[in-house]
Amino acid sequence: MELQWCVYCTATPPQNSAVVTSTEEELLTRCETAHVLVQKGDLPALVEEVDDGQRRMIKLWWFSKRGWRQAPHPGFARFCRASETLRTRDFIAPMITERGEVPGTPVRWVAYPKIAGDPLNQLSNAARIELLPALTRWVKRLHDAGCYCRGLHLGNVLVLPGHDLALIDVADTRFNRRPLGYAKRVRNLGSFLAHPPDNAWWKVSAGEALVRSYAEVQGLDQPKLWSDVSRQIAMRTRKRTRQRRRRGLDPLPEGEYTE
């Protein structure tokens, strides 16, 4: 298995799970009998179903905005490959048991047992602060394993019993053969702390503490790392502001964190 940046691209998904074909109507009917957790437009994107007492997640990809309309949605292959690669690097990740498609369309879906836990953004301020050392070590371990998680934010980090951590959506994870270099670590920490609406909580609560703790366990200069990450946060904030202005929207307010 190639473990370079190309893993992020539209590679063929792994062949270690069953392939199920269905019509769009059958797929929608299956989703209607389950609990829809995430919906994009009028279509379900993530649902939870219970089968013989076992909770299972179904993640769906419908139509891509780019490429041929008949080509599989690129997010499907990214999710499959990222799940497999994270597990080979000793991280908790979805274990895909079923892969599905609607023949002749780009519609794809996967099913996997639910990973029990609570997203970080649903925990109290005190609980997040308590988990900060474990979170710091986990992010460092990802970087040391060559994992660059573009989707790293409080709503995408699951806290498991025993305080283990896992990514909820792994599709936007890229992989290197070697540990991430300093620049990529700074970029990933910056995107983590700049993600709205998490940025308001990080700013008033624990952003600097996390970066300084990361620098300590990584053996880096704490003031320099915090300065570099702060520049990344400011750069990403300015970029979001420019994007919204081009679309005729007002800049997003910083917001205030409330317990």
C-alpha cells in the first residue's frame, strides 16, 4: 500500500469488505428507517441504524461537484483508504464492514460499527481542559506517524471511554511516510485552533496552553511555536474574511464562548 500524499487522492478503496448494490430509492428507504445525524441539502450524509442491538453508522456520498457525473465520489475512496491507513498506524478508526454503490451513478456509501464516545465540542469546559494533556499527546502522535488531519476540530474528535481519542470523519487526512516536518505541524495546529466556531473557545480558554504543551512534549521552543501558530491562525482568519467578502457576505464575528 502506497503511504505517500497520493493516498489522499481517488485511489481504489480496499477490497476487504462486502460490496452491496442498490437503487437510490432503496438506499433512501434504508436511511428513512434510521436516525439521520447529518444531512446535506435534502439528502442524508450520515445516519445511525440499529441492527440486532448493534449500532452501525452509514456514511453516504451522493454527487460530486467536479469531474464526470458517472465517476465515484472522491470522498468515498479517501474515507476508505484513510480508515485503513490510520488503523495500520495504530489509531482508532472506522472498521468498514460494508461498501455500497448505486450502479451507473457516483453514489457510494460505507457502513461500519459505531465507535462509542462523545465529540469534544459537546463536553464541558472543565472536561476539555482536563483532557488537554491527552489531546496534546494524541495530536503529537498523529504528526509523528505522518498523519496530517485537515479535518481536525473539536467536533471531529471523539472522546472514548478511558479517554482514548479518535477522529470521527477521517476523509480529509493525508499521510506521509515519515513524521511531519515543523512547517506542516504548525499549519495543522493553526487550522485546528482557527476552525470556527472552536476558535472563540480556544482563544479564551486553552489555545496557547495546548501549543505550549505540544512544544514541551515535542522538544520545541515554546514562544517560537506559539508565535508561528498564531500567525497561521491570523492568516486563516484573513482568508475566511476575504472569501466571505467576495461572496458579498459580512465577516464572521469572533463570537464569545459560553459554557
